[in-house]
Amino acid sequence: MNSISINPVDTVFVLLSAALVMLMTPGLALFYGGMVRRKNILSVLIQCFAAMCVLNVWWVLVGYSLSFCPSNGFWGGLGWLGLKGVGYAPMPDYSSTVPNRVFMIFQAMFAVITPALIIGAFAERMKFSAYIVFTLLWATFVYAPVCHWVWGSGGWLKQRGVLDFAGGIVVHATAGVAALVTTIVIGKRRNLFHSPAPHNLPLVVLGTGLLWFGWFGFNAGSALGVNEVAVNAFITTNTAAATAGLVWTLLEWIRNGRPTVFGVITGCVAGLATITPGAGFVSVGSSMIIGAFASILCFIAVAIIKPKYGYDDSLDVFGVHGVGGILGVVCVGLFATKSVNTSGADGLFYGNPQLLITQLTGLLAVILYTTAVTFIICKFVNIFLGVRIGEQDESIGLDLAQHRENAYTLLE
């Protein structure tokens, strides 16, 4: 074990950050589980935990190599299959102070939660078997390539100067766009004439708290060391979430005449998703502006655009994560400054309009690619397995129909 260039403090910090990001997936399970109808809560929980199991194994065997092994601009090579060659010495292209294996396990948690986010789009109507196959194919043919483009050694978007500190493009834009595609391809839930209210708001609140807590590892941990950038990312993450929660509350109060718990927490998650790509590139003041914009645009997407066009994105994955992630990537092109992170770049408001053009170019490429490949995967899975459960099973609920379990005991 070569420990000459390893910084123990940075290594422990990244390992703890990985643990925080891991906690986000159970947090997401509670967040989503409380929002669906009571007859489908267990189906959401098992899908989230299945993602943790399946994708962690996939990441070690194949995913890390496809995403981060130095290779061509499109996809990582096969040289790190099964973690072959992934040792305890730092990989300078990613970190000069943290072992490659530590970076690997940190990134594994991103690879888990990204496909898990998509669950909220097709909640209450996808077969469990189809979900497993879809998740593996999507991780292999969407997540891994895009991850390599933006973060991998030799990735073509990285070479062009696209900035994504912790996953606005790689995580939220890809998952959000995939959510919209799967929603349209799979179709609406049957006999559902309005969006049902969350069946268990306390669970949703608990899930939001775990997500916010884990997001500090998600964003601050992406600095890969105990330094000024990590501190800035921690603070901007917190400030953007708080600002967005406040603004969403005000918007809801003005439009509907009352604030709600669900509105506050939705705003907070929108702010967290939107600050993610810029957390280590923008100032604290800018993060407040970004948080405010996040709530305004995501509120419009959820409360106005979705009802107008009638697509059944069950838990508003596109409206919150997709719109938030896309907005956040654009905001990097506007608000990024080298005074926060010397390895970044100045944005439009700091005299460099080229960064905004670069961000928009990268974003367009990822959106088009994700849309096309997700559509193909959905159709492929539908041909061989059938994506949707039957009408009777959907009426009964996935908990009983797919898993023969009940979350609640109802007393007559």
C-alpha cells in the first residue's frame, strides 16, 4: 500500500461523505414512499433498496471502469473491470491525496442514487422485474457514458470545459430527462383523475431531512478534500435549500392562500438539486439567487406545466430534479467565479460569456443522448418483459400484487 501521497484527513473526509451519500437512497425511499398511495409504499422501498444492491455490485464489476477508466472521450475502458488495477494509490486525474479505491466507493453512491431518482416518475405502475433490467441497462448505457463525458479522464465534455461540481448534468439532468421519457412511454396511471395527496407526510418530511443531511456529503464531499472549496460547497448547499424552501412557501401562499408542509419540503429539494452543479463554483450570495430561481421555475413546472400537458410524472422527478438540474447547470455558466474555485472558471456575470455557451452545449448533448437512449431502453424492456403491471394488479397495488406484503394493518 503506497501511502506516501495519501492525505489521511482527506481520505477520511471522502469516506464519511460516501456514507452520507449512501444514506440519501434510504432517505429517497422514505421521501418517495410517503408520497405514493398506501398500497404502493413497499414497492417504492424495495425498488430503492434493490438499486442499492444491484448497482453497487454493477459498479464494482463494470460501472467504475466504464465511467472512470482512462480511455476515449465517450466511454471509459475495460481496464478496471472488477476493480483490477484500482489500488490504494491516488489517481492524479481525480485526486492527488485520496486513494483511487476511496474515490471509487464515493462515486458508487452517485451511481446508485441517480437511477433510483427515476423511480418517482413511474411509481405505482412498473413491474419489479422490468425495473431491475431497466435500471441495469440505463446505468450502463446512459449514466456511465455521461459520467465519463463530464468527469472521466479524457471525457469529451470535460475537455471542452463543461463544469459540473457534484452532478447537475451527470445526476439530476439525466435522471430528470429519463423520468420524463419513461413517464410518456409507459403512460398514465389507470383510473387516476387527479394527483393523489401524499399518504404519509411525516415520512416525506423525514426523507427530506435525510436527503438534506446526505447532500452535504454529495456536494461538499465532491471537493475530495478538507479545503476551502468543501467549506463553500457545504454553505452554498445549505443556503440554496433554505432559500428555495422559503420562496416555494411564499409562492404557494400567494397562489393558493396557504402554505403547506409538502410545499416547503418540495422547495428545499428543488434548491438542493439546483445548487448541486455549482456548489463548489459559486459564492454564497449567488447560491441564494440560485435557490430562489430554483423554486420559481420548479414551481411553474410542477403547478402549471405538468397539469397543462397532462403527463403523469408521479412524484415530479422531472419538475424538481430535471428542471432543477438543468437550471443549475445554466447558473454555473452565469455565476461561477474563480474567486471561489481556482480550478473552475468565471461565468457570464464575471466577464466570461464563453462558459455559458459551453454549459449550454454540454447540456444539450446530454439531454438529446439521454432522451434517445432512455426511449430505446424502455421499448426494449417492454418487448421482452412488458413494463407495466396489469390493470387488476394496479388497482390492488404493487405491494400485494408484486410482493405479497402489506405496509399497514387496517382494523375493521
